[in-house]
Amino acid sequence: MQKNEKKDRKKHFSIPRKGKTILIIITSIIILGAIGYGAILLGGSMIARDEALILDQTTSIETLDGEIIGTLYNENRVYVSIDKIPEHVRNAYVAIEDRSFYEHAGIDMKSVIRAVYKNILAMRKVEGASTITQQLSKNLFLYNDKTWTRKTKEVMAAIYLENKLSKNEILELYLNEIYFGHGVYGIETASNYFFDKSVSDLSIAEGALLAGLAKAPNGYSPINHPEKALERRNLVLQSMDDAGMIQTETRLVEQGKTLGLNVQEKVAKPWVNSYIDLVTKEAAEKYQLSIDEIRRGGYRIVVNMDEDAQEIAYEQFQNDSYFPGNTEGVEGAFVMMEQQSGRIIAALGARDYQLGNLNRVTVERQPGSTFKPIAVYGPAMMQEDRFTPFTLVPDRQMDDYMVSNVDNMYEDYVTIYDALIHSKNTSAVWLLDQIGVPYAKDYLREMGIQIEDDDLAIALGGLKYGITPLQMMEGYRSFVSGGKVVESYTIDRVYNQENELLFQVETNETEVFSPQVAWNMTEILSETVESGTANAGEYHKALAGKTGSTQHPFVRGQVKDAWFVGYTPEYVTALWMGYDQSDKDHYLTGGSKYPTTLTKTILTEIDKKNPLAEKFIRPDNVKDLPEPIELPLITEANAEYTFGGLSFIRGKIKWNGSDDERVIYRIYRKQDGIDKRIAEVKGKTEYIIDNVLFLDNMYYIVPYDPLTKLEGVRSEAVELSW
């Protein structure tokens, strides 16, 4: 009885063979499914590169006033978070592209079966079955994949994304990644391009129009194909109605609207290209932001460009009459900085610069005589016990170094003041020899100028490699800023994608010259513009500067480089012109008067927009530089006896001299041997001699310059007589 009961229990708890088979099959299916799903996820993770989830964004370059002057990008996209995209815009995409988006796990099997069925019936592909997640996967990871396995990879990547990201994150990526035609990527950029508004302000009809572009952005372009775009938009609205996302009444109202475009076509601004190029160079050098990173990273770069000054300079550079050459192709470079801060407000790297071309603002050229103030005269006058503006220096050719003045005119001796105003080559070379090349190079280094040269040709700007317009501008800044230099800059600050401040400029001034030397140089260079080598052209407000030109190496008597470097109380400028190649077939047919005239024209036009200063203001801690004294040629000298005074009989000498009361007149009496100087009078043209009865009575007058300590031409001798 017990044995039978045990057998009955055994039978009761045993599983039929058929059931075991079913259980094994189910378990196997589950295991295989899990393995397959795991394989899909693994394959998806290999296809879905994480870096591809970080979309390229547009970097904007804007002025301090917030005006965008340019953009740099691989794909023109401004990223926007999902919470900034209205629900009706999101719904429009879901309704037309993937109505079951919030239910499926990456692929929609119903849509796949329906698409396969319709395609079989039509014997061709008439309907796709890609979900939004699949479309995103294809665009992010497989856009270059042309293999027959691409669809499989797309599915694997889509399932992987659904496991990695939330639905909102997927939709956010999709709406920011999608291409809208016309070089526009992402919903925010498209909204601004087509409607001049942010996506957050889009109406239902506007959102539906953009959603309609997902299928074929070029084919449904509202600009090129407005009728197709309208039809497609209304289909999207109908889909939203069918899906219960909008009321039928709302759909009818929205379908009754026009396209309502307000297209923001990009206005070409060729004048900003040079400046943008300088910005990218500075970003790489100072902030380690490569051009590839800038084009990808969606930065906001705030720069110092003055739009008026930049455009004015560009427009004037288009005038051929300022660029003299024996053939076409005369080029130029111009750079302008705000002297107080070091901000570069304008820069032209060519007459018509295109991004990627040679930016001549940073190309080294032979500076010619523009180098004299910073390489010779400034350093020399720092030795105030030896050299002042009115120190006499030789102006003659010397055996030690054969150098000629441009006009082949020599005055034997001139003041430093006159040597600089009239750009005396002989005097500059002599002075550099006196102070020493190493001494001069020390000052150049403090200005940030490194040169390899070690000979007296430095005085004339004869350098092995030359110097850039940017460096020339920075060097001359020392004269208008009390002797201090500062590194110029285009970038004020940089923000990242989240509008967080990454970098902000920090400037440091270095004192190179004393305030007195800087002011003396300003006075001299102002006179150079007024009456010296830089008097070409017209500008009626405060301007100081120096010209420079270099001889052509292959064409005798012609010019290779022509310069003007100058400054107003507000700005410092440098302008170069010449050919990129120097051969016998390319030479300038005019010299430095052309860049001088062009600079003055640019300043005149800027002054019309923003009035510039009438004069330089002398700092409180410096002395005025007196104007040079011009010694008169004394005429109509005469001498006569007069009565009066203690001696009763006196001699009176009179003459015609100068209106300048600073002139000193020395009165000499002729006698055997060396004539005797009996008196000096300042600012007067007569002298009374006491006790003349028993003295020789032949006299003459010599004008004397107390600044240069130089005597002029003596008058004719006159005799005291009744």
C-alpha cells in the first residue's frame, strides 16, 4: 500500500515530456533573445560613438556692442534645450515622422510590417519605416555608410540610444541635429533663418512648416518651392489633428495661414574677413583654441572691432588711385588700435581679403624710415645728457659708412629735431653708431620687437626679415601713451556654449621711454606731418607720424615698400603698401605719400562719424618742447653816438632781426686778433654802449640760438660816427 502511494505521488509531481520540451524551448528563446538583445546593445554601442552625440555648434564673433560680425562653423547650428522648444513644435515632428515615438523602443514593428507590405505591392520602395530614433542614428553615426548592412546597424544603434537616453534627450538631439537646407542645422537656427525669431516663439503653423522639411529639406524648401512647402505644412497639420494633438478648428485656422516667411539672408561683409582672421590667430596663440575647435565648439567671442572704422578703411582700400604700381596687384595692410587700451579696432590684411588668404597685417616687411623713431631717435634721447631734440648731429656723407639722403642734399649739421622731420639718413646712421646697436636693440626688445640684425642698416629699417604692421603700430603707441607699450589685441573675452566666461583679456604696460621723451617725439612727429616728409594729404586735426619707403632691389630708382605709421590722441595706425613679390616686373611707381594720404583720408572719414581730438594734450609731468628757432639774417645795422647817462656820450647800435623774442643777439667789437664779444641781448634789436670815446668803433651783430647753441650769419660791420 505504501509503495503504491509513493508511485502515485511520483506520477503527480512529474512533468510530461511534452511540457518539458515546451519549457526548454521557451527558456532557450528567452536566453537566445537575451543574448541577441545583448548582442544588439553591444553592436549598437560600437556603432554609436559618444563623441557623435556632441553636435557641432556655430561660434559667433560679436562686437562689444553685441553686434554679430561673423560666424564660424562646420555646421551652422545653435543648440537649444528641449525645454525651450514648444510642445506644439515637438508634436509636429512626432505626428509627421514617428507617431508612436513615445511607445516604441527604437523601432516600430507595425510601421516596418506596413512599409514592407506596401513596398511589395508596389514592387518598389514607396514607404520608409524609420523612427525618429533611427533617423537620428543614421544621421549621427551612419551618414557615410553605404554598405548593405547599414539598415541593420541603424536598428542596433537606435535600440542602443533608447537604452542610453530618455525620450526627451533623443528628441532634443534629433531637433538640434536635423538639416533644414540652405546651410542651416538645428531647429533654433532654422527658426531664426526662416522666421527671424527663436524657436520658443514659433506658432503652430510655423512649427509645422519646419517639421515638414525633415523628409526633404531641399525639395520642400519654402524659399525655392513655396507651393510644395505649403502643401507639406498642411499635411503636417492634418497629421497633428489625426493624432489628437490639435483641434480640428485650430488645424483649419493654421492651414489658412500663408507661409509667413521672414528670411534672414546673410549679408556679405567682406570688410570683416581680415579682422576675423586675426581673431582666430589670437584665439589659437593666447587661448589654445584651434580653428577646428572654434568651428565646432559654439563659442561666443567678443571682439574690439569698430564697425565704422573697419568699413571705412575697407572702402578706401578699394580706391586704385591710392595704390601706385607699374602693374596690377599692388597690395596693402592697415591696422588701427585704441591707444589707451590696446584694443585693435580695425585691421585689413589685403585690399580684398578672403578667409584663408595671406593676412599682411602679420607679414614682415622692410620698414624703411618709419623705424628711425623707435630704433634710433627714441633710444638716443633717453640719454638726455647727450642728446636732446636740439642737439646738433652731422648731416654729411662719411667715409666710415657711405650713406646718402634721399634728396642728395646735406647741411653739414642739423638738429635731431630737423633730422627726424626731414628724415636725414646720414644723421640717423651716425646717431645709431654713437649710441650703439646693442643699446638700441634693448629698447626694441622692450617693445616686443626681436631682430637678428647687428649693423647700422637698422637705422634705415634695413632688416633681414623686416617687421609687421602690427609691431610697428605697437611700437609707436609708446609715444602717445607717455612712453609705455602694450600688446594689442582683438579678443576682449570668450564664452562657452553655456555662456560661461572662459577667458578675459589681461593687459600689462611696459615703460620703454620716459614721458618727456615720448612727448618730445610727439611734438616732432606732429611737425613731421605738418611740414615734413609726412605732409602729403589732408587731415585737419591732431596727427603725428612718420613715413618710410624702401628701394626696389631690382629696379633702380623705384620703390618696393611704402609706409606711414602715425597716431592721433585716440588711435595708433600703421599702413603698408607694395607687391607680394619683389622682382623687376613688380614695383611701386610712388612712395610714402600714398600711404600717408590714404591714412589721412581714413581718419577724416572716421572723424565724420566720431569726432577726433583737435590737439594732443601735454601731460602734467612733462615740459613743452619749444619750437625751433629760425635765426634771422640781420639787415640794416647801423651805429651812432647819443647823449645821456653817466658817461654822457654813448654809442647806439640798431638792426633789423627776428620777431622771435627767444633769439639772442651777440654784439662783437672788431679789434686786432680775436674780436671781442661785448654783450648779448635777448629779443631786442638795439644795444647801448657806454664810454665809447676812446674805443675802436667798428661793430657787428651775430644771432644766436639758445636751443642749439649755434650762431647764425653775422651782420656787416658798422662804424660809430656822428
